Amino acid sequence: MPTRREVLGQTIAASLALGLSGGRAAAQDRYDQAALLQFYPLGDITLLHYSDLHGMMHPHFMRPAAVRYGPDRVPNLVGEALRIRYGIGGRTPMDAAMTAEGFDALGDVYGPMGGLAHMAAVLRAVRAARPGALVLDGGGTDSALAGEVLAPDAATFGARGAVPSEGIALNVEGQPAEATFDRGGTQVAVIGLADPHRPGAGVSLDRVQRAVADRRAAGAAVVVLLSRMGFEADRALASGIEGVDVILSGHSGYALPEPEVIGGTRIVASGAQGRFISRVDIAVEKGRMSELRHRLIPVFSALIRPDASAAQRLPAAETAQVGVAAAMLHHRDTFSGTWEALIGEAMLAETGAQVALVPPLRVAETVLPGQPILSRQLAGVAEGRHLAAHRLTGVAIALLLEAAAEAAFAQDPFARQETRMMRAAGLTYTIAPDADEGARISGLSLVTDGTPLEPDTDVAVALLQDGGGTPLSEALHRIVARRGQVAVTPAAVTVR
């Protein structure tokens, strides 16, 4: 049996390798696949979690948020506050994976993350070391091939082809609520919670509490929520439900180097798009979890040898170039992103409208300065949408922005959609995220001449819709090809 000193020594060594302390040279010297996966095993139960793959099959760049509006706590910490909270060394590999500052330079050093073949290699290595490890998919996978390659033992409903059963979800009628596993004579209950904003998928604390109590009564020593509710909803669940050991949190896209502990529950967040996999080992004594050990594994494609059989199954990455990024294209900040700014400019150019309203992107690869902008990236951010132009009054535009603000900043964590704010091109405004519903938006002004947009004044507004009109991908292709070198500045938003 290892001593506490031996376990601590391994933890410190692993932290140094990950760049959680120490200097850049030390991190680069020690950061390889073996160090990345280094873990002192605990107990008989191992969980491996990923979520929100969104069909991303190949390694890619994804700049973390530089601005994340919300209470001054996890998961809203960014930049230096995040480094301090978790002891992340500056300009280290983990810094490159977790923060936005200097991402262009660090991205060049440490390379892209994710990719199904690299994820499969991590899962295969841990499964070999820990037979019986449970691979759990948090949903939003959007790829049947990912399910075949990664072979999860269970997935939250909405994973779209990740598992034959289409997943587990307590809050979706007609779906199994949970999956139960036996590991070393210990029963592990995994209860699924799907995205609460899909039709009929609402959830209540009472319903979840009853499900947890039923699993405990049936003999489960460990109860896990495999959640796609979003982090703030998961925080509310952890605060309001008894008997949950671990919440594997998805939908928000956050990755946390350590579990967030709320009462007797640990919330584990594993990011999105395959950039991270969380490993959780659990020890059980007297029929209950007695100890938990965790590691957030960043899937750096330059440091992990891809699984050969998985790599052979992947389609070739399309590489047709349309233009070059003169400045970084990204999308993760709460109020603005250069990808959405480019979309807005394309919408204005294509329709001749004065204002464009752009819903926040679900996913978009970051393009570093000097890198090519690829046709597949433009198709990806277009998400199959088409352009439409309408004349709307100032009050109608304000109502659309108010609805988007309620989705992003609703005070009820179960109503909040864990999304970013709608973007506007050709328009500036003021937003008060903490105000009551319907009272967050004010001060609308047109960018062209700075004049206030009065409630009864109507202007041409470009919007996105599912069909009809010019495909957004074509509009993006034209504006990028025409400019060649692409740099955009988002319209200013005043936050109070």
C-alpha cells in the first residue's frame, strides 16, 4: 500500500509535467504521453469522461474564452484568475489548453488538440491499465463514427449515434434513465440527464432525488449523474440533491483541472470537442465512496500517438484554402467573437442590410494568425444556415436581443441555456446581464453614423434561418476570397 508521501510525490511529478507548476523548460522537458497519462490508481472503479464532441474528428485549435461573464467563481474564471486558482504555470502546456492570453504563440508551440484517433489512444491506454474502466459520453457527440471508435459504455441521450440505445436520460420520455455496472462487486449507477432545453426534457430536483434514492435502495454504492444540463444547473443539482457522488458535467464546454466540491458531490467538467478526457478513480468502503482521485487529461495531438486502427477509419481532413487569417478567428467570449463578426460582415455585404444579428456559434475551430482559412471551416461555422433580410423596428430588434439575453443570463440555472450572447453587426448597445428579464438591453445605436435607433424606426436587418435564401457558407466564402487576408473587429457592446 503506498504511503501518503509516495502518492503526493507522484502527484507533484505529474503536475510539473502538465505545467501546473514549475517553469516552461521543465514542462517541455517532461511533458510527453507517459507523463500526460501518469496516474496512481485508486480502488476498483475508473470513470473516463468526455462530452460535446460536436462531430470534431480531427485535431484542431480552440482558443479558450478571454471574457466569461458570471459570478466570480468556477467556471467563470479566465486568464490569470484561472491560473491562480489552479496553480497553472504561465506559458506551459496546460496554460495553452486553458487560457486565451498568448494563445497564438502557445498554439504554435504545443499544437492542436483533440481528434478521434488521439482520444481513442488515451482511452485504449487507460482501459489496458484498468480493465473495466467505464467510458462515459456526456452527449452532443453528433457522430456515429465517434461512437464506433470510442465505444462508450454509456452516453447521455442526444449523443446521436454514440451508442446503439441512443443513450440514457431520466428527463426524456421513453429513454432508459440509467445504466448500472458491477465493478469488483461494487454497483455503480449512472443516471443520464439530457439537455433540458430540448422539448419535453425539463427536470426537477424532486425527480432526480427520487431516482438517486431508488438507485441507493437497489444497492448502488456509487451514484454518478452523466449530465448535459450545463454547469450552473449541475451546481444547483449538487446543492439540492443528496446521495450523488459525482456529476460528470457537459454542455457548457468548460474544463476544470480539479473537481468542484459541493457538499458530498464532486462536479467534473471535461470540456468539449475532444480536447480533454477526465479520469476519475473511486475507492469504496462500507458501501459508499470513500475517496476520489481525478486527472484532467489534455489531448495534445503532438504528444499522443494516434491509435492506428482509429486513424484508418477517419475521413481525410479537407484542406481547400479560401483565405488567410491576418488576425485570430475565435468565438468563445461571452459578448463578442471574431468568427461571429466575420459572419455579421458577410451577412451585411450579401444582403445590403444595416444590421445583422448572429446567434452565438455552437462550435468553430480557432484559426491562428497566418494560418489558412479552409473551406470546411467556413462550412462548419455556417451550420447549414441561410440568409434572410427583413425590416424590423428598433423595439423588435431590442426584443430579439432581450430573448437572447434571457437564454444566456436567466437567473434560474435550469432555464439558462449556458450559451453566449447573440452578436450584432452594424449595431451597438448596452446590456445589463444581471437585470430582470426584459430589462437588460438599452442604448441601441447604428454603427454607420452613431445615431440612436428609436423604438419606432425600422431598418433592414439580416437574419439567419434554416432554409431559403443564400447559404451562409457561400456568403462567407465570397467575403474571405475577396479579402484574402482577413481581420475583423467585433462591434462594441457596453456591459454594465
